[in-house]
Amino acid sequence: MASIGEQILDAIEAALDGAGKPSGCTVHSDPTQAYEGSSSLSEIVVDPVREQVRADDFAGSSGQFNVQRTMTVQVLLRAQGTPPRKAVDPLRVWVIQAMMNDPTWGGKATDTREVSTEWAASRAEAVYADAAVTFEIVYNTAGDDPETQE
């Protein structure tokens, strides 16, 4: 069985790759995959970057203390076009809408918050716009088992 955090990441990837996704966009979870040479015009990459853990003051159904986990997830965007800011904006809008559609991820989380966006541009064989939209997802697990939701 996968951890609750991994189940949430799978749900995020599925939501971003779902109905309404901008056409020609590829969604994946491998931030090491090179953009150059890609056949798609735009990409969305789901990248967990950090998880903070705080012990709660109550025992769950198992009698063990629970922990509250706050997972920071960057959703990396790349779009081809000029001006770069306008090229990546439709992806950014889609990501925010899809991420906030169900902030509990089917009951796995207690909250999802948008934290920030960072923009950049680069020139390779074409002009690319990059953006990293950061979210925090809060969820609870048993203190001794990240696969057990509390």
C-alpha cells in the first residue's frame, strides 16, 4: 500500500491530466525529464519538495498519537511562446482551478492552499515560459504509520 502522501500525489497528477486540460499539454511526475526535444508544446510536472510533520495532541483510532503533515508540492509549468508570461498563463490558471477543485483530494487531506508562483523564461530552440506554482497540502496520519489515515 502507498503512503497517504503518495496517494494524494497520484490524485493531483490525475486531476491535472483530466478533462479540461489545455490541449497539447503533457502531465508527468518526473522533474528530471528534459524539456528539450519534447514533442509537446507544454508540460506540467508534479514535484513534491518538502514535508513538515507536527505531532498532534490527541490519539487516533489506533490509540497512537497522530501527526499532521504539510506537504509542499511545486507544480512546474513550461509553455512555448512569446511573450513568455502570456504563454504560461493558461497553464497556471488550469493548475490552480484543478488543484482547488477538491482541496481534500477525496477526503485524504484536510486542506490545500496555494502559496506562491515564480516565473522565468528561457531560450533554447524556441522561447519557453516557466512557472512554478507552489501548494501546501495538509493531511493527517498515524504517528507510526504514514499509510494509515487518521
